[in-house]
Amino acid sequence: MPRRGLVTANRVLALSIAAVVVTTFLPARLLGWTRIPGRITQRLTSPPSDLVKVMGDWLVKAEPAEHPEPLIGQIDQLRALVHRLELDNARLRTQVEELSGVRSTQNEPMRLLTTSVIAGTTDPTGRLLRLRAGRRDGIEAGSVASLRGQHLLGRIVNIDDAMCDVLPITDRNAETITVQVYEQDGSKTELFFDLTPVGDGTLKGPGRYVTEGLEQTPRSAKIGQIVRLSDENWIGHGGLIVGEITVVEPSPQSPLRPVITVKPVVDTRRVSSVVVRVPGSAS
């Protein structure tokens, strides 16, 4: 029977296990000699491992790593910029609409006089507003008070040398006014309504008919449209903004005839200063 060699696989495995167990429990200061073989092994294995990584990246077409944080920051900045531009666009649209209204009221010579309200009211239906201006300032009876020169407030009814009173269009004693409906983009329509103060801070009234040949066609309006003054008794002040249509309903007497309710732009409870429009003067 032949003798087995001194070095066999089983003996090598047993010695390796024994060496691992012994070195596991040895103090670190006694294992300094293992650093040199470890470095040699690292040197020999590192190049192949790098080569394997390069080959793997090539096979999966790996792209170089990027830092997404700067890109995310730029996206947030662009979103904020777009939001600001949208707000600016809305503001400019409003200004264009208001300026178109101002131009429509400048057909007659007009002097604009800014003055303060010294006695107001907490009643939304109107009542008189007293202004710190009178005849000595050039105000005349029948002059028109407005807000920012373009929103209709009312008419001057009482006046002395130093003060005057405004009767708002929402006051129960105010007269009926004729208005014209405008689209939301500022363009005119051929819709006219006669509005009378209701007593709750709004105005209400029926529309007029369009006569085409022998047929009368009732006019229609939409909620959200703007109405402007278009009354022959308010010469020189046509185009002033009265308010916004809030209700459209049929007339009880004539179902085909629409009746609108308008909420004025001006809230008499919050007015601190007004612009008095004095006709027949150089602006």
C-alpha cells in the first residue's frame, strides 16, 4: 500500500482553519507581520478588479455620475420666474383695461381734483359722503366724484366754499343710470341697461331691445362682464366703470327681457379719497 504524501489537501485545509482561529484571538500588536503579505495581495488584485469595473461599465454603457442638486435648483428658479411673469402679465392686463377706460372718459375737457373724505358712512347702500373741497377749489354743482379717476362713485349734490357732499350711485335716492356692457377683454358690446339702486349696495335693471326692421331682439349679458356709464345725463363722464354683473335673470313682466344685478367696484365704506371730475376745464 503506497504511503500518502506529507502535504495533502486535507492537511492544508486543517492548518488554514487552525491559523485563522489562532490569529483571530491574537492581540493586534502580534499581527504586524501580516501587513506586508496583505499589501502584496492588494497590489496583485487591484489591477484586475479595476479592469473588470471598466469592462462592466462599458457593457452597461454607464454614464459618468452627475450632481443633480444644481439642476434641481435651476428648475426651481425657472418655476419661480414663470410664476412672477404670470403675475406681471395679469397685472399689465388689468392696467391696460383700466387705461382703456380712462381714455374713453377723456373725450371732453376735464379737470381732475383729488380731495379727501372727511365724513363717511358704514352703510353700504351709500348715504352722503362729505369732501374737503368746495367752490374755492373749482368744484361745481353736478360735478362727478370717482375713484382713481375711472370708477364712478356719485354726483356732487351739496356744495359750499370749503366742502361738498357726494350722493353715491348706490344711495336709495340716486337716479337711474344707463350703462353699456363691456367684454372682459375691454371690447364694447351693444348691450345697454337702465340700473336703479336696490338699497343693498347693488344696482339692478332691465336691458333695452335692439330693433332690427320689424323685429325686436332682446339683449343678453353674462356674469362677470363689466358695465360702464353711458348716460346722456352724465355728459363728459361716459366710460367710467360702474361695476361687474353678478346676476342675470329674466324680467318677471317679460321673460325674454334680461335683468342684471351689478355690484359696484367702489365700496363707499372704504373710500378715503376721491377724484372730482370738473367738466369744461382744462385738464
